[in-house]
Amino acid sequence: MQLAKAGTPSGLIATTAFQGLAVSELGALGVSGLPLLVVEHPLGGERPEAIGRRARQAVEQLTSLLKHR
């Protein structure tokens, strides 16, 4: 958060289970406009194919977030 406050391009990655908490914390820390990339929960114990799919979705989200900056 300190990097974001100092003007360094930053973002946050969270899973769907923690999306609400992440949004709340961003607001509490004064960086509510920080880009949030959300990955499907859970990651642990998933098969490689599922992790690959989620990684592709994350890259798509990241690409979209970067286009809108």
C-alpha cells in the first residue's frame, strides 16, 4: 500500500472468498481506487488444469486493467 500511496503503479490480487475483505481494506487504507484482480477461490488442492484456467483468467483481467489505466 505504501508503494501505491507514493505513486508507484500498484494493484492487489485476491481470491473470490476474500474480495469483500480486500475492498474493505483498500478503503480503510485510503487506496480504494487501487486495481483489484480477483481469482476464483480456492487455489490450494486444485488440479493443474484448473490452476492453468485460473491463470489465463487472471492474465485476461490484468490485460483489461492495464488497458484502462
